[in-house]
Amino acid sequence: MTRAPLAQRLAAGIASAGLVAVLALAGGTTLPAPALATERGEPGGTEVTGGNSVDDAAEIEPGSYADEISYEDVDFGEDHPASTYRISLEDGQSGYVSASMLRPEDAGSDAFGAAELEITVAAPADPSCSVSQSSRVSGNETGSVSVSISTGVLDGNNPNDSCFQRGGSFIVSVAWSETYDGLPQTLPLELQYVRQAATAWSQLPEPEETPAFAEFLPESRGEAETLSPGWSFNTATELTEADAIVDAEVGRPLFFRAPLSTGQQLSLRARAASPADHTLTLRVFDPNLRPVAVARPGDEGAPASDMPDANGTGTDASIKISDSGGTTALTTRYPVNPRHEFVEFDDAKASSIAGDYYIVVTIEPPLIDDPATGTHQVRLSWESQGEPFDSAPEVEGAGAAPSYLGMELGTWVRIGGLGLGSVFLAIAGLLAILAIRRARR
């Protein structure tokens, strides 16, 4: 076998090394993305299998996870079996955990009873040191059963629970505690774990019970991206452009997410062209799946708007669609501020974590017994308003990616990798030219 001249072999070797460097640095050092669901009804997130006890609890890092949960009958007074997960927190940090049980889309029909999900966070060394929350959804309602909880700030001033004062290992237990006829005994389960770093509280602004309102968005007629919505919190579609066009099935919530930094508020506007007598509803949830307080057109003190006054509650905005369509809007009531965790006005607590906020859009039939059929186009616009705080704690697992000069860190790594790879390729090219010239002599 005849070997190529040394210069040619060296050039080929460096070219190969350059290509490997490009591939490794361009793709191998970016932040890992969760494995998302591909079919409607599947849970989104990285797959995990919860344990059955404290000893075999599955250890999870901040992020989104997909599991499943089963219902088992127990004798009166006994606890239902729980799936267990282990999280770690340091002194001064806060942990936020949420769980969503995905029911079949036709589960909300004429069923009697309800489904209930419970979540508990406990210190393994002292099981009596725990906090719990539960959520119960009627069988005649659609949608998932979601519940959330937090450890509070792990220091001596923790307002959540006096025994949660130091960092360490904590056990999260999720139990399906109530069901009804017609619901499968095993359902998909989504988990989210958000960890907030220790905070220099004195450097953050004092929370205001009645902050200034954000502005409602005007009607937009510009170009809009066409999106496929998510069907759950973990599969929520990221909004990257100011305007989006989506197809909405009547009665089925559409899930989106948009990033908010500390100091910012979210402004949303949605328009549905049809059908008449149906209702268009907007809701916002924080990274811990807590419903966020909102302001609507027509609320006392709210800015003027070019649309009719909206109906709804303190956490949603809705409008009845007419023959000419229907437009509704909302803004989140409070700017994101970690100090909201300590305030007495509870409406503000869900605006304490920076990261991805979840937007749920629904077209609902006139009456609960009316068949939910048909697909209709919705135009959704969004904007973050307000200046981010100079001092804010790092948040992990809430969808917020580290950035530098306005560009995600992973992007800078890829650019750096491509730059270094280009250097390798340039050297390889020069050596190849030299090898060819020498071969011709």
C-alpha cells in the first residue's frame, strides 16, 4: 500500500480534527434540552420513574420531567401510595415543585366525582417537617389536575414553615388520592422543579400592593408566525415572535410560554374570528403553575384600551365572541419580584419567580353541556413590559437560559466552537495547498 506524503496526511488529519472540533463545540457543549412529547396527550419533559419510598426516591435536578402515576384503593384512614423524588437545596435557596396529572381529553363529560392530586415536601431526617398541598378537579371539567408547592426560603426567616430553615436533601411525594368512574387507573404525570438561588433581598425593590398598570397591547396587523400549541404545561409552545396565529379546537386549552425577567410584566391580546356565542379566555401561570393575578380592560384604574371591557376573575380575562369576532386582553398585575414571596397581599405571590410564564388560551362553548366541536383561528400577541432589575437571583429550571450581551450562553458556545473549528479548517486548507504544490514538483 502506498502512503500519501506526510504533508497530505497531516492536512487530512487536521481537517478531520477541525471537523470534530466544530461538531463537538457547536453541539456537544450546549445545555441539554428535555425530551419533549411528540403525540398529543403524552407528558412532556425528561423521562423519570419515581420511587416508592424515601430510600429509593428518584433524584431530580431543576427542570421538567415526565412520569406516570397510578391510583390504588386503600382502607379508610390509610395514605395512598406516592411516587417519591429527591431534590437538593442549599442554605438561602428556594425550591418550587409542581405536578400535573394529564387526564384524557374526553374525561370531562357527565362523570360524577372528582380527581385529586396531593404533593408533599418533607425533610428525610424529620418526616414531621413537611408542607403539603392538594388540588381537586371535578369529573365534569376538562383539563389536567395540577398542584404546586414551595419550600420557602431556607433560612431563619422562612415564612413557609418554621422547620424549613436550612438547606439539604428533601423528599417530594406525589399521590393520586381521589378518582371517579371512567378514569383510567394509570395516567401521565408531569413534574417541574424550579430552584432559586440565595438572594440579596435588600437590593431588590420594595413590593407595592398597587403597582402601576402595564399597558394593554394595541391591535396588531403585522406578520404573524403560525404555531402549533402545546396541550400541557410541559409541552407549551415557546412564543418567539410578537404575534402568532394558532388553530384552536373548541373546549381544548392551548398552552404557550413566554419569558419574563424580574421587574417585568406580561401583556397579552387575543382575537378569535368565530364562533358566535362562544367565549375566548386567557389565563397566565407562573413557573410554579400558580395562577397569576391579572388586570383586564375595564378594571378600575386600568389603562384605556381599544376593545370592550373583559369579563373574568382576578386570574383570567374572557370575552363573548360575536358575529364580528371577539378580542380580549390582559396584563399581569404585578412585576416579577422575588420579594413577593414575603408579602401579605397573596395575589402578588405568583409573580415572584423569573422564567417562563405559561399562557393558556381557550375557546369555550356557550354552555357546559354543549358539544365542544370545531376548530377556529386565534391571533395571539404578547409583550414583556418593564425594565429588568439590576440585582436578581439566578433561577434554574424555569425555562430561563443564561445569557451574555442579549444572547443565550449556548449560542455563544456554538459561535466560539464554529470560530475555533474555522481556524482548524483554515490551517488544514493551507497545508493541503502546500502538499499539492509539493506533489507537482
